[in-house]
Amino acid sequence: MNTLERFWKWVEINNGCWNWTGALSPDGYGQFWNGKRVRAHRYAYETFIGPIPEELECDHLCRNRACVNPAHIELVTSSVNSLRGLAPAMIKQFHLSKTHCPHGHAYDEGNTYIAPNGGRECRTCRRKQRIEWREREKVRERE
């Protein structure tokens, strides 16, 4: 059995993803033996698409680490890969865990405005900012 046949032995196609059913690393990526242990998704990309430049990483667009479909992989820099990964979700969760605005007002149903971008704002502080803005505009108009 050649290397490519051994590779396909461990692939199960499901909803567009090529799920790796062989060994997984502790962080969930497929592992494949090709004379040495390699990441299965990297093997697939290099086999079906081409070489991976040293300065780039594979980003799973499907967010499935066990997927080895090269069409689901985009080569990006490390910083782009990090920004697309867990960091945004962790930051969002951090902000959602806050129960009060920076000025101490509760984020409750009556005092929380959901902005068009999905962020939360304190209604009390928004009201105060609008009043202060109107006052500044009145002074500016008199000048």
C-alpha cells in the first residue's frame, strides 16, 4: 500500500470536511506517519496543493482541527491565525462576564443597550454622554 492509499484509509468525508479518523495529537490535529510523524492536514495540503512556505501556517476555515480537506485550509501568518482562532471568542466571553460598566452601573435588562455591532453599553452612561455632548454643542453654537 503506497503512502496516499494509507492516507485515504484514515479519511472519512462528512459535510465537506475530510475528517481524520487516525491518531490525533493532544490538541486535536490528525497525525500521519510519512517516514516521520507529520500533521495530516499539512500532508494533505502539500500533497494536493503544494508546499507550505516556512513563514505561513495552515488555518482551518471550517474550524475543525481534525479536517484534512485542503480546500478548507488557508495559509496565513501566525498573527492572522491567532486572531481568527480562539482569541476573539475568549475576548467576547470576557466582556460578557462583566456584570457592571466601568462606572459601576449594572448590566441588567433595563440598563443595557445592545449596540448594532453586538456590543453592550450602559444606558445610564450613554444618557450622561448625550447630555454632556449637547451642552458642548450649545457652548460651541454661542461662540
